[in-house]
Amino acid sequence: MQGLKSLCVLASAISMYCHGAERVSLFNDTQKIAPTLQQKQSTFGDDSNQNYLLTLKTFAAQYTGHTLTFHQSQVGQTKQSHTITQKYQNIPIWNHDLVVLTDENGAVEQVYGDLIINVAKDIPTLAPVSEAQLSATLDSVISQFTSERPRIFRRSSAEEVIYIDAHGKARHAAKLTFFTDFKSGPFKPQRILAFVDLITNELISQSDVLQRVVYEGGSGPSGNDKVSRPDYQQEDYVSYPPKTFVVAMETDAQQTNCLFDAKNVETRNYNHGTAQVNMPYSYNCSDSTRNDYKEYHGARSALNDAHHHGQTASLMFEAYLGHKPYFNKKIIQNVHYGLNMDQAFYENGEVYFGDGDYLFYPMVSLDVVAHEIAHGFTEEYGSNTPKSMLTGQARAINEAFSDMAGEAAEFFYSGANDWKSNHETFRLDDALRYFKTPTLDGNSIDHVEDYDDSVTSHHGAGVFNKAFYYLTTADLDNETSPWNTKYAFILFANANKNCWTSNSTYLTGADCVMRQTHTVTDQLTQDGVKKQDGSNWQATDLQNHVRKAFAQVGIGLKVDRGLESELGFDRQFLAFDFKNLTRRDGQQVSASNSEGWQWQWNFGDGSAQSSAFEPTHNYTTAGEYNVELTAIAPSGQSDTFMLPIEVFDDYCPAQGINHSKYYLSSVSLNSYKNDSTSSNYSDYSHDVVEVKDGKALNVTLTAAPHPDTQDKTKNFYVWLDKDNDGLFHKTEELALFGSSKTQLTGEISLSGELNQSYRLRTMVSFGLVKSACGDMSWGEVEDYTVKLIENTDPVDLRISTNQGVNQISFENNTVDARVKRWHWKFGDGTTSSEKSPIHQYAQSGNYAVELKAYDRFNKVIGSWNKQVQFNTTITARFTPRKSGSTVYVDTNQSVIPKGSTIQWQFGDGVTSSVRDTQHTYQADGEYTITLTINHADGTQSTTETVKIGETSFTPDVSYTVSEQADGTFKVSFSNTTTKPDNASRYPDVTLEWNFGDGSTLTQTGDFGQDTEHTYQAAGNFSASLTISYDKPIWDDWGSRVTGTKNMLLELKSTQPVEYCTAVGLTDYEHISNVTFNQDGPFSNAQQPGVVNPNNPIKLYATQNNTYRIEAGYAGNEAFAENYHIWIDLNGDGQFGDGDWRNNKSELLVMDFDQTNQDYGKGYVEGEFSIPSNKLSQPVTTTRMRILQYYGFSRVNSIDPCSDYSSAATSGSGEIEDYLVEIYKN
């Protein structure tokens, strides 16, 4: 409504991660690092982009160890794109490349990506990393995969990087990549991208980054049971693009063979396997080029269609962009990959196509093939500047571009589009995804406000897909649109190449697209596409079209040139206050300076148009309307902006389908309390609860204590329509959320227009809820009303101070939404506008601190004053690192107050005032290094001694323990020590073993001699190996070198195996029965304990084992269920050696029963193999655990120790244990 003020929701709990590494964003603020930079003046003459890049480089260099590497490329005839790799200590900072765009004059247009600084604060010391260490780290991660059942591994790599983790902390890490899949079905191809901290060996992150069509797969080709196509004809090769596939013909003395290796595409036949294939598919074509191989799973010939469609896609890229998709590298296609696999994916320059199963036909339709090839284009495979858009919104943009490539290939081939992604191969519906209306698939989003971290990349693609569709198909006023699929694809492809980054967002990605229109104007001119008056299209004209296209999906862009009409609105149900946001050359037109302008508003409902500057309009019915604003400048120039709006006449409906066991028994709002009984939805909005402006609204939601669910964890939600627009925005207006078995309590602070009422929606649910609207399976919804009244009380400021190390933290826990601005004075001349600042004083002393709180009228409504005592701490500490004659030192271990200076003295007369530095000694010897910290409050020094020219030596030995039947312990010591470089030719080696139980052993001869020792009883023993040897006579006169490796042996008798307790929730589904090989079916009627304590299931390590698990349900509907099978293979009483999240060696089956959304068939079946290397005995008797977990989507990990009634591992389904006998041979 007109005059409505904003309403704020404040949460009282704040979490914070504080790390040294920082981001500096230059997006839309290119001069942040160089405010005095004059773009037309530099030491490089008029080459101002070089001046800016030099400033960037200089800015980064002031931070220890930071450097930038530049790669320049041409964009069109006049513009340039500069890709910048950031490095720390010459190690690349992964996933944080910058892109700088410069215009035809060399001036900086835009900077994409964040500059990373202060890495040294997170990584104080950077130890050298060897290839061996990287290789060992890679092997360690790969080893987590090798034991599930036989696998293939290929294309592995390990690289040293700086990794910025989820909390913004810089980590010295190994970047590890490899491809893996099972050797036999069921197949699960994965491209693993993992990061391991090289300091702590912690696995920071691990993900499957394989590019797939949907979930783990894609869809099928033309020429199947769904879409019939005529046969390919040999003579159609002469057309352009060819209407048939092209082969290479090779003739020998016996016959002519046709190879699927032509026109930049090599297609291989994996014949339903996963073992590496290195040759193209070929067939005897001595008599005819016809290939009838082979009809499978409803497709006539997946090989023919894949090869033809790959060639068509490659020609499209070359025709539209001037180069092949992978530059000078050809496309490798792998068809019939895996057995009945519902997937297609891209991996390291190759594309793979499964034959489909329940969801898809063989997945080789033109749009699917082009989609997968486009992933390699996005990765810039074959170029010198590869990028990986694999996380967050960047991955959604990645998927959207591949969808666009599918439509571009269709347009290139036929001149038309169906605007459906994966129509031809999707079995269950018309298409997998849609461009015009992405939400038709039931999962995709089409507006940025609908995105959150739970949206998958394929469904997040709907945002850019819809903008692409609008740009391609929208009509223009008084002009024929220059756009079609070809030009739109050229635009997005150039954005992909020139300024999309690994961490692009919807906003930055769209801005980049808008700035590439000059690449399309060149093509339009070349193709003779002109305006109606015969003039050429200009880049700014096209930018305005792009701006309007992205406005349809909620992304606001500004051309800042020419006339840009634009509208916005405030709403409350059917009533709208429209806002005029029109700009002229970047300056917004206001009512006061709009003389001579004309306005034409079309509200899209057939009502009369308005000529007002900012009209109001009342719709008569709910619905979707296309609202248009045409702005006509005094010069006569006009521009029309259209925005679709959805109009509602009431709040969105919501209800719980099953509410008898999950419902709210009471809701309390301050002193108001409402008790209620079970209902799917209740409207209590007629009860108005008054709340003082800014005061806390204390909320308590209590769940009914139903006997079946009183011990189950429930999810509670409170939404508040804070802007009174009749909508509950799913993130901004979610005021409270929590999980508990009984109750949620919290407080909300409100501030806004007085005497206005606001709708409050409360929910309790068994499952997680993403929106305040719609149906939920189990739960209840209740609506209430709160009204704001005047509050004249001053703000209750809740401030606490904490003296830290050389800083004071001011923690502000004030809860009052009337406060719109904070102003701190720290008593030393400095200020802050942060709510809870951290301040460093330059010197110890007593300081008068003042805080003022301001409301939306900029009036002081609260103040706080306090004298604080600040004391500095000075600690000099360092650890020198030595490499040859060079010593590396830094101050990261020291505590240095603000305003300090430091000095290094290296003991040879050389000094330095640089905090992190290195020094090379000119002679061997012992040197004392001194660090001195000088500050106004005092001085501190410390020293460390280094020896230059001496080498340390430690034996390399490990051991294994085997408990014997008589209670003794046999320990095998493996000595892998090798001859050191400084050993003489005849080193006179002596090995002294001390076993820690009074026994010793002396050996001579070789460095790497093993031994065994038997301990008579359990206990802790300090064992050691000491090796001594001679140096050469020329090295310190052949002195003797001695090194010792100490080992603490903890020998324990085997304890009875005890397994963790797991608790399921069987109210809605349970495991009905299971069968393994020929054993079964077994059933426990939902009872606890081992199902078959006296009748073990027989499993075999030498063959594939079959399984079938059938589910039972409370009702008639079969829900989607995840199933995991764990077996304690090594008999240690744990699943995954106690680290089930990272160690999957004992997780043998992950299966998902789903047919559509949250429904399934009611059973799963398949095969699995058992890794024999985990078995120590010919026959192993051990425990098997089966977990059933209800879910709408595939769950990669389920805790084998789950308690589904607990908030920590909540869920629904049954968990069962079985006794198994595993035969190794």
C-alpha cells in the first residue's frame, strides 16, 4: 500500500566465522582499489587497461606472497578480456580467477570475481610439498572407493592449491581429481573432485562433479519408440548441415570398414560395459554404408544417432562461434556406456551416453548430445584457461548453457525449436525440462527469488533458460526483433568464454551476458540483419533487450545508456502501487523532472490505460497479467518494458494432508494463547495480537503429545508477511525455524507502519518444508494476525565488551527492529557503523566509548556509554624453516599490536624489517636469528638457532600387530629406510632394535632390514630403531651419522564386538522382507535385534551376490525409499571403520526406489560384490545392517548408527541387522 514502511525481522542468535583471508569485490566498483586512477593517463601512454592491470598487480603485491598471472584474449574487433589467475606463494588460489573487460578505448568496463587478500593470516607457514606427498594423498582418497566392489579408475591428478573453504578460510590443500565407476552393473560413474588439507590431512571437501543430464543421467535420441524418424540416407551427406552421419572409410585387401571417426567426432561402443575403449566403432561397409547395429531398449540405433548428433553439434559451434567446441581437440563420444544406465554425462573431454532404464530411452537425442558436449565448452576443454563452474549458481548457469546448446543445435539443424529439454528420450512425460515455463516439470525454478541451496543445478537452470527463451522469442514495439536462437546462443556463448567465472552468480553472469552484445552486432551486420530504417543494430539496443529478458526472472540490470523504461510495484492482494523506474543515460526520471515525457501504462487486464507517472490499480480477479510501461521522451524516442505479475486475492493456501499425529496443540504470542485440536488448516487471523513497535513478540509453538509421535522430532516454522504484500517470501519472511520433539520458542522484533495488521503463519511438520504454501505430507498449518501499536519506550541496548588479544569485541545483542542505523565512537578518533564491531587501539589506555541507535527517521532512540581499558600484548615467536642454505621466517606465531615495527637479525650482519622474509647464508655454520618487535607500549625479542650445512636422518619403519591364539602378540616391523645421499660408498651400517620389553636386536649390512618380535602379553611398549652409518671421507672427515625412529606400541586383547544402536521409525513404512542369493525371504515383523541369529545368510567374495528388499507401508501407497547395506567386513564392530561419512569401504549397496517424485515401486533388487582384501579368514561371520530411509531424492549417505527419532539423524523407515557368513574363496 502507498506509504507502507518496511517491516524488519531480527533474529537474536548470530554465528560468525572469523578468518584472515578476505575478499575484495570489484564488481560494479572497478576503482575501489585505485580511486585516483585516471583511465586516460598512465606511464603506458593511453593504454589504460595496462595501467589498471598494473594497479591490480601492485595492490595484490602489498599482501605477502600474493601475485597475479594475466591471460589476454580478444573479444570482437575492439574489446579485450583479461583472465587473471590469483596465486599465493606461486600456488594458484583455486576457483578464484578474475576477469577484466576493457572497451574499445582500453577503459575498464567491468571486473568479475573477487580479489583474495591476506591469505598469510590463515596460512602462516607454507611447507614445501613433494610429488610423493601429493601422490600419497591422492592414493589415500582413492582407497576409500576401492573396497566397495571392483572398480575402474582413470584420469587421476593431484595438484597443490590454495583452497578457500565454506567459511572463507584459506587452506593449503591438494586438489585431487579422478574418474571412477564399477566394473559391472549397477553402474555409478563419478568424477571426484576432492580437497585435502596438506597441513592436517583433513578431507575438506569431496564431491561428484560429473556433468549429467538429470540427476545421475540424461535422455535419449531420435529414432526410438517415442519419436519415430526416417532412416538415414547415404545421399543426404551432401546437404548442410548433413542429414546423415559421416564415417571414415578404410579399405584393405579383404574389405572396406566404416569408422565412426569423422567431422571432429569419434564415437565408441562401450557395449554396456565400463572398461576403457580406445577405438572408434567400425563396421564392414564393403557393400553398403548402412549400419544396422543395434536396436536396444526402444532405440533403433543409438550409435548412428549419437554420431550424427555429435557431428551436428560440433558443426553448430563452428558455424556460430568460428571454432570447434574443444578447439583443436576432437569430441570423443562413448555410447552404450554401462548396463541400462539412466545417465548421460561429460568427463574430461569425453561424453558418455547410457542406454536408459526406467526414466529414459537410450540418451542420444540431438539436444542431449549437444548438452553434454557444451559442458566441455564451458570447462574450456582444449584451451589454455580452463574453468570449472561446479558450485552454487555457477553450476546452474553451467547446466542452463548446456540446455541452450541443445536448442541451438536443433535450430541449426532444422531452423525451429521445440523449447523442451530432453523431450525425445524422456519416458515419463512430455519433456524433462521446459524453457518457456520451467516450473512445468514440478521442480525447476524460473525466478531468482525461488533459489536457495536446496535447488539442484538442473532445476536452477530454469532461471537462465527462461531469460534465453524470452530474448529469443519476444516481440518488439515498432520493430522486427533481430533475435533468434542463433544470435542468442552466440551472445551467451561469448559470455561463457569471456567473463563467466567459476563462482559466477545469476547477477554477475547476466551482467556479463549483457556486456557481450557487441559480439552479436558484428554477426548481425555480417548477416545483413538491420532495423526497419536500414540502419545497423547497435550494442546498446541489444543490451536493452537483454536487460528486459533478465528482468522476467528477477535479475535487474542497467545499460546506463539511452532510454530504459522500467517498472516496479508495491502490492497488497488486488491493489497495486506501480513505480516508474525509467532511466535516461543512467539517470532516473522523477516526477519532478518529467516535463515533456509521456507515459502509457497497460495493466494487462483489459482495463483502460493510464498516463500517470506512477498510477495505482485495483485488479478485479486473481491471475497473471503482463503489465507494460511505455516511456516516450520529449524527443519522441520510446521504449516499452513488460513484466508479468501474479495477482492474488488472498494468502496462499496451505495444509497438512495427514494431520492426526502431527499438529499444534497450542500457539502463544506474548500473553495470547490459543489451544486447538487436530486440523489440516485453521484460520485464527480474526484474533488480533497487539505488539509494540520494535518490541519482541515472544512465540511458542507446542506440538500435540500424540502417543505415536510424542518422541519423534518435529519441524516448526513461523512465517511473517513483514511487507504486508499478501505473500510469504520463502526465505526473507521465514521468521523462526527449529526442530524439537515438543516445542519451539523464540522472539521476533517488528517495526513498521503503526496500526497496521500483519499475517503470521505457523506450521508443524514431520518433514522439512521449503515454502509457506501448498501441501505437506504430515503436519498442520495455522494463521494468526499481529498489529503494531505505538512504542515510546527507549531502546533497551544490550551491549557487552570483551578484551581479546590486542582488540576489544563489542557484542551487541539488542533486539529492537526500530533501529535502522548504529554509530560507534571508540574514543580514539575512529568510528564504526557495524552492529557488533571489533576494534584495535594503537596503544594501551582508558577510552570513552559511545554508541547511538537511530530509527528510520534518523532520530536517536537509544545511547550507550562506557569507559573501556585496553591493554596490548606483545609476544615475539617464530619457527625458522630451512631449505639448503636459505632460511624462511615469518611473524605468524607472534602477537603484534597495531602500530608495531619489527626487525630481523640473521646473525651474519644482515637485517630486515619485512615481516615475512627469507635469507640465504653464504657459509655453513650455526647462526642465531633474532626477532624484535617495537611498539609504543614496549619491546620484545626472541631468538632461534639454525645450523646450515648439516643433514638430519630418521629411519623409515612401520609395523603390524597380530594377536596369537596363546595370548601373545606377533609384531612385524617393516623397515623401508633407503640409503641416504650423504652416506659413503661403504657406510658400515648398524641397526639397533629396542623392542621395549627388555629385548634388543643388532643387524648390520643393509639399511632396509625387516624383523619380527613376539610380545608375551598385552601392554604399552616403547620400541625404537636406531641406524648409524659413515659419511664420505670428504664430508666432515667421514663422521658417523645416527638416527632413531621411536614407536609406541599399544597391544590390546580382542574385546567382544559391540555394535552401535540404530533406531528406525516405522509409522509409515518398514522393511517387509529381504532375500540374498538363495537365502530368504527373512522378516522380523518390525521387531528389534538380529533378524536371523541362528540362520546366517551366506555371501561370497568370488561372485556377485543378489539382493531383493521389499517394503511394507501403513497405507496403500508405495513411497520413494533409499536403501543402504553395510557389512562389518573386518569384524571391528564398526561400519566404515568408525568414520562412515568418509570411509565407504564397508558400504556395499546404495539403492533408491523411485518412480515419480515421492513414490516408488515398493522394492529394490540388484547385485553387489564383496572386496576379498577386507577379509582375513576363509569364512567370516559378521554383522550386516540394512537401512531404509524415506526421501524425495537420492541420499548419498545415511548414518549406520541413526536414531530416526532424534533431531540429529531424523528420518523415517526401518533399520535391520542380519548375521552373515562370507566365504572368501
